[in-house]
Amino acid sequence: MAANQEFDAKITQIKQQIDVLLNDNSVPRNVKNALGEARKALDQPESGYSVRSSAATYKIDEISNDINLPPYARTVVWNILSMLESIKE
């Protein structure tokens, strides 16, 4: 049960970082769309943690090397990906 609480805490932290980027005017619209889809994937409690993190990772990985992504935002995206990879059931 402790693992579930840990995963919930990580997902909450990931969603907070996604929200920061979603509210940033310097982040391109296509990146915000992918981040929004990833956030929706994380908000599916009926899916297992691995399924949710894999779906979010897939969406965010698509934009992690976007040439229009500001450097600091790229660092946040990589951090999000790192946290998502640590969520395994």
C-alpha cells in the first residue's frame, strides 16, 4: 500500500510541473497540447499506475526534443520523464 501512496505523490508532483508549463506563455501550443494529453492520461484512476505513466511518457517523449521548446522547459520535461520512468508497479 505504501507504494501506491508513493506513486500518487509522484503523479501529483508530475501534474504540478505539467501545470507550470501549461501556464507558461513561452511554451509552444503543440507542446502544451501534448502536455495536456499526458495530464489527462495521469488523471485516469481506473487505469493502473504503469499504464498511466506509460501513456503520459509516450505523449511527453514526442515533444521532449521539440526545437521550439525553451531550454528551461526542456529541463522540466526531462525531469517529468525521469519521474514517470520511476513509476512501475
